[in-house]
Amino acid sequence: MEVISRIRRDYILHLLQQGKRVDGRAFDQFRTVTVEKGLIKTANGSAMVKIGGTQVMAGVKIEKGEPFPDQPEEGILVVNAELLPLASPTFEPGPPSEEAIELARVVDRGIRESKCIELEKMAITPGEEVWTVFIDIYVLDHDGNLIDASALAALSALIDTKPPADEAWKLPGFSLRKFPVAVTLAKINGQLLVDPCLEEEQVMDARLTMTFTEDGALCAMQKGGSGSLTREDVERAFRMARQKSEELRRLAGGP
Amino acid sequence: MNRPEKLIVDGRRLDGRAPDEMRSLKIVAGPLQRADGSAYVELGNNKVLAAVYGPREMHPKHEAEPDHCILRCRYMMAPFSVEERKRPGPDRRSMEISKVIREALEPVLFLEYYPRAVIDVFVEVLQADAGTRTAGINAAAVALADAGIPMKDLVSSIAVGKVDGTVVLDLTKMEDQFGETDMPVAMIARRKEITLLQMDGHFTEEEFRHALDLAFRGCEKVYEAQRQALKEKYMVR
């Protein structure tokens, strides 16, 4: 677990009371976000996203696989996240932690529920063979807000994705119907702020991640942390997150 | 299970409920002998048991915290609890649910009272019909109270969602599978503080607000049932 000294915690909370954040940002301001696509030649699509000091790479691979018996004509989406030991002193090698599983599942939900990938058109031989879209999220440097960075990296990698060079691929290309973007807000001492940095995450009471598509609809949501949220928090978060999602979507190259 | 043509017919759901109506809810406090606290919840066709052990010494010791108690939750589904046998043991879904259940309960506990200790909450789903995490939270909260662990209040939980374009309270498996949206919510009902909030599917802003309204009202009903269960066991007659 990450440890923060009490004096540092008090300093961060004290600043917030004065309406200031520890790194000088406004409450509704993201750190500098950069998106680079197509860095990995061996992947069908890839992207590197940096949000402040946080760095996340996502790679998409499309391979043939067996369908699930209850959906014999549908392609499969697999989202996996690795919290690499090189990304933080608190990440350890071994089976995925609770944190890694939650991260992957929150990103998965945004992509799956927005129906951005045309999985229902990805059968090769119904009941026997379908295309599987693997999205692997590689967390390289953990400086807070891994969810937004990972979701943006996944979306950017999907936008970058070229179909496999295989005759069995029948779709005209690889295109997305929707562009889901996740925005996370932290609640600290009753205040809501977007894109918490690592230190803010260490002192936050709760966080709320909301994933929006470009039509302004909500497609996934996840509360985290051991604090609670009021109805006003949730409604304010909805509006802040939706607005911020538009900025991030443009950076990823979406509409 | 095949998709029925309609999930809502003449304003009624397939099981006859109105959109804002909950399934039947039965809560029993303290059904288990050995556990420090326990509860059994039936929400429609869901059957869920929760047991609480502790505060007790943390094993493994290195996971203990010097300034507070650890709340450890384990949500599990019995292999026979679903249509097709589920392989026993934890999977990614159950690990995530265990985490969000823990975070839903932590806000009402005084974990700083028991440094170096652990409170174990075990949630076992015996029969599942959508809403198992909410039923599990409802059971766990009553079990914690039954264990005599100091709490600020109970935590009450219910799911809302959208089926055939209508926002509904407390989805069944059929509605969850073939509906558009599922949004489990848990809250401290009297203070209206949300401690669990997840969602997948599709909501516009208006639908989302309406869903929150339904969830608030649902949780209040659950809260009453939880209190009633504790009174049943502890009231001096």
C-alpha cells in the first residue's frame, strides 16, 4: 500500500481548504495529457497515454478464437491490465491484484457497454471460430489516475487498430461506432476534483469514474474508495466528467 | 434463456411488478451458530448468507495495519447457484465484487478502534437471480450489526436499471440479461450517502436522475427490513 506522511497529508488538505491543489491545478483541470498512437508495429493497434507523470501503454491484438457457447456468432473482447513492478514501488510481480482486476474491468465495461466494437459482425465460422479482440493495458509509471489513462489508451489503441491481414476478415476495416471516455473525480474533504494525482489519491475519501460516449450518454460507472458520495456529488460529477470527456476524446482522435 | 419479446407489457414487468416495485425481501439476523454475526437474505429468488468473524488477529500478520483494522470481504458464488455450474473458487468478477462490497461497508465502521486486527465478512451466494452483490451487502450489514461491531448505521443496497427503455427498480436475471442498463447502488439510507455505485449500459442524464430517485426509495425500504430483522432477534418481549 502507498504510504503518505501525515504532514504531507495535512498540507494537501490545508491547501484544498483554500481552494488550491497540491500541483497548482484548478479543480476541474486535467494534468497535461498526451496521446501517441501506433508505436508498436507488432500490434494491430497501440497507443501510449501520458497524464502528468502517469504513463500507460495499450496494445490491441486481433486473433482467431473459439466463441462462447451462448453467443456462437459473436466476436470476443478481452481486456487485461498489468500493473508492472517497474511502475511503482508498491506493485509486485505475481497474479493480478484486486486493483489490477478492477482497473481492467472498469475499462472493459466502458468499451463493452458502449458497443463501440462491432463484435456481432466478427464471426468467422459461427459456433466454431470468431475473432477475439485483446486489449492489453500496460501501466508503466503510476502517478495517479490509472483508470482514465488506461481507458484513454485503450480507446486510442482501438482507433489506431488496423484489421488483421487475413482473408477470414470480412469487415471493410476496423471501425468504431462509439468513442467511450472515462473521467475520474476524487472526493477529498467534500470537494470534487478531476484527474487526481498520486498524492491526491492517497488522501482521497472516494472516487467516481464515469464513462461517456460522444452523444453525452453514460455507459459505465464505478465508485471506489472507502468514503461515501452524496446525491449532489454524483450529479455534479456527472456534469464535470461529461464535459471533460469531450476534451479527452478529441485528444484520442475521436469526434 | 431466450429473450422474451417484451420485458414490459402494459406497464407491468414479466413477474407482474410495477417499474418502481421491489421483489419480496426477507431478512433473518443470526441464522448461524458459530459465526460472531450472520444474516440470511432472500431478495426475490436470490438466497444469500453472510457471516462476520472478528475483530480478530490478522493472519497473515504482515497484512495487519498498525493504526486500523482491516475489513476483509470475500464474495463467493456456490457452484450450484447459477444455471450452468460455476467453477468453484475466486474469479475476476468475484474479486471485483469483494472489493466494492468492502468499500461499501467501510464508511460505517470504526476501523480505527481495532488496530492490527481484521474483520472478516464472508458472503456466500446460494441461489442467484441478479442483484447478488446488493443482497450480499444487505446481509453483510445486518451480520456486522449482529456481531456487535460498532457501526454508524447500516448499509442498504438495491439495483436499478433500464429495460425496454423504462427505468426500473430491482432487476431480475432476465431483465439484467436482456435489459439495457444495470446500476447497483448502496447507501447509508438515513444520511443519503452513497457507498457503492456502479453502472453498465446506457443512461441519459434524465434517466440517470430518475434511476437515482428509485434507488434512494428502494434503499429506504431495504433499510426498514434490515432494522426489522435485527429487532426480531434482539427486541425484548
